Amino acid sequence: MNPTSPQPPIAAWHRNLLATAAVFTILLIAMGGVLCATHSIRTCPDWPGCFGKIIPPLETSPILEYTHRVLAALSGLLILSAAMAGFVRARRLRWVALPPLAAIPLLVAVSAFGARVVLHGLSPGWAAVDLGLALLVAALLVAAAVAAGARGAHATPPDRLTFHSPFARLVLATFGLVYLVLVSGVLVAGTDSITGCLGWPIYSPSLFRLDGHPAGGALRLAGSLVGMGAIVIVLLQAWRGRGQRPAIFHVARWAGAAFLLEAIIQALLLVFGLNVYLRVAYTVTAAAFWGLWVALVVTVGLDEA
């Protein structure tokens, strides 16, 4: 085949496989947040079984932890399948083929960290690395899914991301800031603090606990405020340009909805305290927002390519 010839459209099943893999990786991250919010981590003392059995005890915490392991296994199979499909059918489309391949070693590392959490526990530093790698795995799969579906079934998606405009650079910079805020929570959290779970700082001295690392917690709080301002500016600019860039506006409004929901849940946490159901909803929403913001970054990059 001529290397300069156009690529055929990506098959619907391939796009669906990438989308499913992306959704499952986001669910996996959300489930990790649920374990943290419900204090269900290490309720199965062995790995990969639970109390030496295939089926965990019929109690909430072991079931939650075992569900996380099942999601991890399914995500791994989906990522491997997506990587093989990309290599065989779309290897010349870098943003379709390479992200799932790059996600495989990261997923192996995350799985190794997961086993170590159960058997020995992790220090805050290594826990932050674990979360950071998991977020990157999700970002890679979301990027591939968005790239594959960007132009539909009858055109080849662009093969590069470009961030030339000030708006695009702001979206990309905000992505980096969101990543740092999410990962750094593990580093500054006190013992049994919700700060260590996936999400933004909670703006109350009694809830946002600074007993772990006060200076780092204050720095993270400042970074999160800057990040929130940047998110609002991006969403407003996407709304203003909705006529010229409908694809960007479509993704931005979903990201904005997740951001607003997270803010509402945070307000409810301030009113009602650390209710376990609100904590769960908060971490799940944070995972959804991460996936949607990655989708926005890739959509903007493709639009400017």
C-alpha cells in the first residue's frame, strides 16, 4: 500500500471497542475513589482472591473491593483488545493505534501497585504514582476513542493534535493543572482524610484536613482555585464559540455539567458533613470530569489540526 494513500474509515466495531475501553477505565478510577471514600481498601487481605476464595464474603466492603478487581481485569482485556485492533487495522493512525499500546505497560504497573496495596500497603508517594498512572491510562484510552470517532465512519480522523490558539493552550494547561490537583491529594492527606480520595479540595477547615502536610495542602488548595477559574474561562469561551466550533461546545457542556455537579455535591458535603453517599458521588463525579476534560482537550487539538 502506498504510505501516502488515505486511510480507510475506522470500522464501527473498532470505534465502539475504544469507547468501551475508555468508559471502563474511567469506571475503574471511579471505583478506586469509591473504595477510598467508603474506607473499603484492603478489606480483602489477599490477592487476587478474597479470604482465599474466588467469591468474596457477602459484605459491602469486600464486595466493593472485589468489584474493583473485576473492573481492572475487564479493563485490561479491553485495552489489550483495543491495542491489538489498532496495530492490525489502524497502525498508521498514531492517535488511534499508539495510545492503547502505550497504556499497556502503565496498566501493568497499576495492577502491580494494586496487588501491593492489598498485601503490604503503599506510602503516600507511591500511592500518588499509582493514581497518576491510572489517570494517564484513562487519558490515553479516551484520547484514542475521541480520535477514532472524531470524523465519523466516512472520513479518516486527523493524525495529530495542535494547540496553537490561546484557547487551545488554556485547555491544555488546565488539563495539566487538573491532573496535579487530583494526584496531589494523596500526598497532602491526613490519616483517613477524604482529601486523599479522588476529587478537589473541600473548602472547610473541618472537612479539608491539613493534618497531613499543611503547607502542601494549602498549596494544593491555591492550585485548585486557579484551576477552577481556568475551567470556568474555558467553558465560557466554548459557549461563546458554539456556533463556530459545535464539536468543542458539545464536549464542553458535558464537562461543565460534571463540574457543576461536583460543585453541588461539594456544597452538600459542607452542609451535611461527610455523608458516605455524598463522598461516593463526589469521587465518581470527579472521575467522570477527568474523562470529559481529556475528551475536550483531544477535541480541541483535533479541531486545530
